[in-house]
Amino acid sequence: MKIKFFCPRWGSENLPWKEFVQKVRAAGFDGIEASIPLEEKQKLEIKDALKSEGLELIGQYYQSFESEFEVHKDNFEKHLENIIELKPILIVSQTGKDYFQRRKTKISFKLPIRLAKNQEYPCHTRPIAIKPYLLHISQRICYKKINRQK
């Protein structure tokens, strides 16, 4: 098993992408972890920089600050689809909010599974630091998904 090391973009946002990935490669990392902007020009800059240095991507989604569930869901889907375009090896996301109702949170966990299936990506959802009942929702959804793949 090969262990890969990824450098977070966080803390280096002031560097141009090309310079950032060159430093990451020179430091011996296998890739980066970063949020991906929706703006196509910026996204292409990231894609080209990663390709030029042969680095992999862990896409990150944390931009959910909406208290209205439907707005959150729409933005969550838009950002996930945007990240998927860059073919990350993994997407790390803050899937929902503690204040969403249980059934709405369940929808939040199903969304990445549906997108992953459509894009033929593996999907693992695991809530971190949230209400205990949400862990059971996530485990049930993933358990069903995994067992269907066998």
C-alpha cells in the first residue's frame, strides 16, 4: 500500500496556483487539497497547474453557509459537480448543518451518492462532529450502497 501525502491550499491562498503547485511538488507531496472556484478561468488555471506538476487533487467543499435547506442543497450540488469536473481522487465536504431537519439531512447525504453514481466515482459519506443520529443515517445509506455493489 502506498501512502500519499497532500498539501492543503489553506494558508497559501496568496500564492499564484502555478507557484503553489511547484512548491508542493518540490516539497515531495503527491497532491493538494483545495476548494475549487466556480469561475472557469480560475478552475482551468488549477487544472493546468496540477497537470504540469503531475499532482493529484482532493476537492474540498465547505462553502455552505445557507440556513435555507433548498438553497444549501442547490449550492452543494453545484459545487460538487464543479469539483468532479477536475477528476479529484476524493472530495471532502461539509454535507449539511446540525439545524437541518433529519429528513433534509438524509437528502444531503444522498446527493453525493447520486452524483458519484452518475460520474462513476466512489462515494463515502461520513459525518464528523455532528448530531449522533446523523451518523446512523450516513452509515445506513453507505451500507446499502456498498452492499448493492457486491
